[in-house]
Amino acid sequence: MIEFKRSKYLQKLVSHKHNHLVKIVTGVRRCGKSYLLFNLFKHHLLDSGVDASHIIEIVFDDRRSRSLRNPDACIEYVTSLIKDDQMYYVLLDEVQLMDDFEDALLTFLHISNLDTYATGSNSRFLSSDVITEFRDRGDEIHIAPLSFSEYANAFPDKPWNDLWEEYYNYGGMPYAALLPSPEEKEDYLKQLFERTYIKDIVERNNMQEKQPMEQLVNIIASSVGAPTNPLKLEKSFLSMGKTKLSHVTISQYLDYLRDAFLVEKSVRYDIKGKKYISTPAKYYFVDMGLRNARLNFRQNEENHIMENVIYNELRMRGFTVDVGMVEIKEKQPDGTWQRKQLEIDFVANKGSRRYYIQSAFMMPDEEKRQKEERPLLRVDDSFKKIIVVRDNIILRRDDNGLVTIGLRQFLLDENSLDL
């Protein structure tokens, strides 16, 4: 039986046990949050000697739990099951469906022998919709769809090229990964986007119609990795004859997509000036199968998808990821000097660590190599500079300290940034 172990996330849950905080597992719908909590983590508890009667499970999107969406009823139910002084574990699924869930979770914190875990699919309930008191007492564990290494480890007998082709086409949503045929994968992902994500966003934000949102999603999906902003997108709507949307509305819609964990925003960072530039920004999809489903699997450009996969891998490893910008002056043939901006695909930061990374699908000649290297060589600090290429090559380091690594090694070796 194929099982996705999600070891990294399970270890996070285990290491956060009994820390007097509410552990909240967040992530896009259907990425495996419930399986992590109610299967993998529950089995860990049982294997650790916890009695099954000390594990309290509530699934709020189950009709049978509808009455427990009332916080007072939920609190009464949970406390009625606590019979002794031993530790109890309450596992709550899709907690945002409970009315005033903040109060219930805070109440659980006051029960000394209760350790609380919850899943949720909307980032808002951890930010603007939640009082500061709860944020200070909550512990977020964000889970993404399957990384490439998680996907590959579940299918050890498949060759690399087959694994990569499947992954960049159909992504890492766990259920889609288990479906046997391309047709079934495509149908599932299309329906998931339409019947779950779009529906959720429209209902959650009281939108009058879904068509403009769907059109925006398609535009973003068609331009993964391309710098944009709400003003540019407004012009795109007009030029394509789409429903007229103001840049203010578009900005709001983009926030809705981010709140649903479907896309992430990477902003520009002036490396020499050490400051952020809010616009334009890049938008990346949390899963390539979902992105491709919006385009009916017709725009599967491997170079753009590779860039998105690298971004997701960096985020999964715990990095914040910006778009690097290096401003230079170049002398023109007429003797004048012109300012130019060079882009570095990713500036990845975690604590005191930083990496500058270029996604270079192919470097077939010296001209292409120099183009990819140029912005990296203009950065005069000592942080590591890396070029990731599609080819399965042996890692090499040149006289300037630039590292070139193959995509396979980058994705499969969790220490690849430090080789």
C-alpha cells in the first residue's frame, strides 16, 4: 500500500506536544492536513502508549458534528470525555467552521491536561480575523502538497524522468498522486478547483459571481513567474475583453487566493539598497497540478513550471523567498551611462542563512550561461550563489564560487543548498 509519510510535518507536531499552545495545521484544502492529524499523528500517539479513550476527534465538516459547531456545545462535549488527570488530546478538523472558534480554543488552553490540535484551510483565521491574544497562544504548522521528494519516495521503482513528468503535470495533491491514469488525475484536479476552491472563495467572501475570479485565476496561471501587479492585470482584463475589474478589486481577489493558500506572492528585493519594492511582484501556485488544471493542461511549459517547483521547494524547506533585483550602470555606445535592473529568481532567507538562486531550464551555450550568471556576479556579498538546471549533472563550482546543480539533486537532497 502506498503511503505518503509526511515525516517532516509529523515530527513538527510531535516536537510541539504539550507546549501549552494550540497547534493549528494550515494549508490548502485536500493537501493532507486531516490525514496528518487523524492518521499519522494519531498513530504516533497510540504507538506512544496513549489510550484511545484519551484521543478526542471532531470533524466539523461532517454532518454528524454539526451541533458541535456551537462552541458551548463543543466545549461541553470535550470536557464530558475527560475522566481522569492523564493527558487528553483533542483533534479538531476544519475548525474555522465552528462559530467563535477562538473562544473554544482559548477555553481548551485552560484545561491543564488537554493538548489541542486543529486543522484549518483559510489563512485569515490566523491573521486579521483572530484576536491578538489567540495569535500569541497559537502554534501554526503549515503543510503543503507533496514535495517532489515526498512524491518520489512513494514510488521508488519509477525512473526519474517519469516521476518528474508526472509531478510537473499533475503536482503533489495526495489523492491525485494515487489515481492510476492521466485522465483520472486531470478530472479530479479540475473538479477540485471548480467545486472546492472556487466555491469556497466565493462563499467565504460573499462574492456575487464567480466568473471574474475564475478569469483572474486563469490569467495568473498563464503567467507563472512573470512580474505583475493589479494595474497590469486590470489592463490585461481590458485587452482580453474580459469582465471589467478595477485594480482595487483585483488586489482584493489576489488576497482571497492567498488566503485560500492557492497562490503565494514573492515581492522584489533591492539587494544593494537592502529594501523591498512592493510592485511588481510574482505569484506562484502552491501546486502545479492545480495550476495546470485551470488551463486544461494545455500550457505545461516545463521551464516556467520548474521555476514554480523550485519556489515551492524553498518554501517547504522553511525559507522566505523574494525576487532579487540588482541595479547596475552600463556604458552605452554613445558614451552615456544607463541604469539597468538585473533579476535573480530567488533570494531565499532563513535566520542568518541566505542563498541567491537562478532557475535556468537550459544553458546550451556560453551566451545563456553568462546571462544567468551576470546578476549573481553583481552581488558583492559572501552568501552562496546557485544556478539550478534541468539536466541531471554533477554539481560543479566555478572560480567565482558559483554553484551549478541539477534539478534532480536539488529536489531530492534536502541538504542540496549546502553542498
